[in-house]
Amino acid sequence: MNIAIIGAGSWGTALSLVLADSGHDVRMWARETEVAIHINEHHRNPSYLSDIVLPDKVSCFNEIAHTLEAADIILFATPSHVLRSIAQLVLPYVTKDQLVVSVVKGIENETFFTMTQVLKDVLSDVVPEDHIGTLYGPSHAEEVAMRKPTAVVVAAYSNSTAKSIQALFTSPMFRVYMNRDVIGVEVAGSIKNIMAIAAGIAVGAGFGDNAIAAMVTRGLQEMKRLGMRLGASQDTFSGLAGIGDLVVTCTSEHSRNRYVGERIGRGESLQKITAHMNQVAEGVKTTRSVYGWAQKLQVEMPITESVFKVLFEGLDPKEGVYSLMTREQKEEILF
């Protein structure tokens, strides 16, 4: 297959290796001309995962038209806040026969759309809904690029598309399961980034493993609460996109969102932290989206609310944790 990857960040780069290892021809699109030239000449991405040698089957372009030439599959691997604008750039070159896959995690601020909903909104005149799918799960790019064992889940609006994407990505070190619950997979995989910020805040503020365990467990309930309000299946949150991704993002040294939370917990400002980061911590923007979404739907999400107030309203991180610990006593309801 010919695969076009829109986005040459760490995740797009790692997946280019997975796909090339499976025998596919991969063309990546990078915003920066110098990145594309470097990848083609040296088989390394100079900005992300620069220690990883990319196979000969991976090439890179700065022009979207060249990237999409003869593509069977279009894979979007951009930051969530630019997905809509980049999808609009891609639109003139898309055909109705292509499959579109999102590996973007986040919720759009203005619309509260998930990433496949953004793609449907932009590409609907050309791409049928049942040609769109998404890939989520506990999958740090660093480990995927090192060919360490990873399991993820693909969700799509049709079984045939899900099976095609599953077959496309499956390799000995990259196992792919199928799921039809698109909204549940995307909600879970987006909200877990908020919980990773919360876990990082707890670490940075000097709290222990007990606090992280509480964040993970109660964070899972918040994911379920919003997801099920939107029609998701409860079972999805017990799977790879739910508890699997939640655990790895809240506990791993590779987690950008936990890293942001740790520094905030130590008293640093969000502006200072993000100004010096090469990669995007999706949970920051997703916190704003999900908090607004929960308010609109009247869904109780106390951890999300606390993270929002710490990030955007100046609440002291330790006060945020204290407010969670001193809430009204309740029965543990696990749906």
C-alpha cells in the first residue's frame, strides 16, 4: 500500500517505521523544508526521534500534493489544534476511494468535536463516513520506534474499514485490536491526557503513589461518565484506549502531559513550561475543551475541573489536590 502521513512529529515518524517494516511505501509531510530534506538524505528525522534510522521505504515532502500522490491511505498525525486547518489543505487532493485514519488525540476547543468528527466535517464532500477510522492506545512513540511490543485499538465507522486499518498496521511488535465504539475510544484517549497532567501535578507537589493511584482510578470514572453520556460503551474504558492508555500516560517517563503536570506541581508557570517544549502536550488544550463540554452537558468531572483551574485560573496546585480530597463524602459507584 501507499501511505501518506500528514505530520512528521514523533508519532507520525514512529508509525512511518511501523508501516515501512510491514512493507508499505510511506510518504510523510513536514511543514519545514529542511526536515523533509534531512529525512530524505539521512533517513533520520532531525527534530523528533533523531536516533532512529528510518527505512528506505520512508520519504518526506514539504508539499501536500506530492505527499498524497497515489496514496491509498491518508494518516493524520498532527497536533489536535491544527487538524482542521491542515485537513482543509489536504481536501483538494483527497479522493472518495481513499481511507482516512486519525492518530490525533484531543477535542476541538470551539466545537467539542473529536478528531474523526473534525475530519468528517472537513472532508464530508469527498470522503464517506465509513472510510474514516482512528488508532488509539498505550503507545509512546519512543518505544514504538524502538520496536518494543505495543498493543493498540482501531475504531472505525464500518467493519471493513476497521479490518483494513487493522491489517495495515499489524506487525510482530505492533498488535492491533478492533473496536466499533469510535466515540468511546476517542473520548478515553483524549481525557487520559488531562489525568496525566493531574498525576504529574501530584508528583511535582510531593505527593506519593497513593495519590497517583487515586487519580488513575477516579480519572477512569470521569472518562466513563462523559463517554457514556455521549453514547459510548462502558466496556471501551476497560480496554486499551481506556485504562491501558490512562495507566501508561499517568505513570511513564515518556508522557509529555505528566511532565507538564510535574513542573506545574513544582510551582512553574504553564507559559514558561510550554514555551520551551519541542512537542505538544495535548492535555493542556484538551482540558479547556473537556471542561467546557462537561459544563455544557452537566457532567460531574472534578479532576478535570481542578486541572482546568490550576492551568487557566491560577489555582495553587496543592490547593487543587486539597479541594479534591475534601469534597463531599460519596459512595464509590463504578457503573
